[in-house]
Amino acid sequence: MKKLVILHFGPLEWYPPVQNVVQVLAGEPFFDRIVVITTHSQSYLPLFSLSSERVVIHRLGYSGGRMNKLKRLFYYGWFYLVSLWLLLKTRPAQVLYFETLSSWPAYIYKRFFFRNCRIFIHYHEYVTPQEYNRGMKLLSYFHRLEQWLYPQAVWVSHTNTDRMNFFKQDIAPVKIGQSNILPNYPPKSWLSPPRETGRPLKFVYVGALSLDTMFTREFARWVVRWKDQVQWDIYSYNKSADIDGYFRQLNAVNISLLPGVSYQSLPAILIKYDVGVILYNGHIANYVYNVPNKLFEYVACGLDVWFPQQLVSTLPYQTQSSYPQIIPLDFLSLDEIDPQKLSNRQGLSSRQDYYFCEEAIKPLIQKLISA
């Protein structure tokens, strides 16, 4: 019986790229059983589920959100010990884990119980050595352990080439057996033709929202300035504590702060808009060398994308010769931007290149079935 176990410390509902991986793998006939081990979400988002009988999802404890230290430690221990027990019970020949926080059960399983297990590793984020050292001690400890896995791993991936190159430099002299790039693209089913832009020009932002790590204030002030021509809707279930107060004080008639929505419902919402915005200000390397999944989701649904020029790894995707356009901007100098001019599509051709998870995941599938 061909079995795969996927370890992901963190609720699937918060991580659309993992949902896509699980969904695509569920459609592959190679595996008789796919066991996903994750955590419960403390948000109101609906649980991610699949109709496939071959996929079993175990949710162990809770992660994310605010909880006291003892409860958090209990949930960490519960996740790791039960995950290891499930690995020993299932005895998979292949294990895929996401991020360092998910690594411990895979490390123990391979090193002490099943040396022939094939390990696959993917990182959503890039963490610098300084951040590992200064951050949570458990994370730093797990990262030291997982370096034993790197030379033997069948697959180690990051979301883009910049992050992978930095990662390789950081762990030297430890070598990676097989390094790969696995970008965060949406499903093909998201593809929608661009709508005709009009007035007011409709902007949308989806995702976590912060005043400190994003150009939220700068973009909000610009939207207020163009209140007769621009409307901005924000969908967020993960906001910093000062967000609600800021927007109440701003009292902008053309800005709406709305509840977050599930990943599956996003396409039907996004197609109502003209431009999707990305707000990260590049406060740490993880965001400077980031190509947000929002970019590809916006484009797939027919929206132009405006993003801060500080996002170095996103710059190669810019295009203003075809639409939907992907446009880098200086968010500290937005006063110079005329929304109607920048969104004008006269003389532009319709873009031919789109990005879908089914294609991006193919190399991972080929490696998984090559056992």
C-alpha cells in the first residue's frame, strides 16, 4: 500500500499553497492513502476538507492566535508526540513536511525508526540565521536537527530562486541533496478574463493586515485623496491590534474593512475588482525576497496588481505591456500616481502567460512517484 504522510504545524485554512498541494496530490492515483497531520485553527474560517476517501486529515491541538504559555506548550507537545505515533502506526515510505516547526516527527522517524523513508521538505518562508538564533528556542533546536536530513532528502524546496540561494548559503557547509523551486500559484479553475475597468476604480486587498510591516497607511491616504474615483475593499481575518482603530479614525467613505473569506470563495469575490494591491514594506528579508501568492491569484482572476518596489524577488514579474498589468510602485510617493492613467489598457495586449499550481506541482509529483 503506497502511503504518504504530510506534516504541517499550522492550520491548513491559513495556508492556501498547502491546500493546493493536498488537492493536486489527492487527484493522483499513485497513492492509496495520504495522511495529513495539521492543527486546528482559532479563526472562524471554514475547515478545509476533501471528498477523497484516500485523504485523511488529523487536526492535533491548536496553533496561532493568542493563548497562554502553558496551553501553547501543551499543544506543541501534543502535536509532535501524536504525529510521531501516527508515523509509526502508518509506516509511510515517504514523508513531506512544511517548515522547520513540522520537522521533529520526520527527523525522529527517519533517524531512529525507518532509515529508508524518503523525506520531502518545503518552506513557505525564508528565515535568516539571525532570526533562527534570536527567535523561539524550539525553532532553533529543530533547525539544527533537520540539517541532518538535508543531504539525504529527496526534495528540499523554497518558493523562489532568491530564497533558495540564500538558504543554501546559510546552511553551508551542509549540502542539500535535491534543491527545487515550488512557487505559490492558484488552481487553473481560478482563471477569469479581465473585466472592463470603470469608475470608481475598484481596488482589493486580501490577507493579513498590519500598520507596521505594510504600507497600509500610505495606501489608505492615497485612496482617501482619490475618493471620487477609487474604492478600496479589504478582506482580512488576521489584523494587528491597531488596525480597526486606525480605520475608524480615518473614517474614509471609500474604504471598507471586511471579514476574511475562505480560499475557495476568493475567485468569486476577486473578479468584481479591477486592481489587487500588495502592501508588504520589506521589513525583513523574507518579504524583500518574496513573490506573494496574492500576485498570482489577482492576475488569474483578471486583476492588475500594484506592489511595492521593495519586493526585489517580485520585480522580474512586472509588466506594463500587457494586461492584467503587474506594476511596481514607490508607496512612499503615491501622490504622483493617477489611478485612471495607470490602469489605462489602451494599446496593451491581453497577457498569454498565467501561473497555475497544477503545473508547478508536477516536478514534486514526479519525484514522489519515482520511488
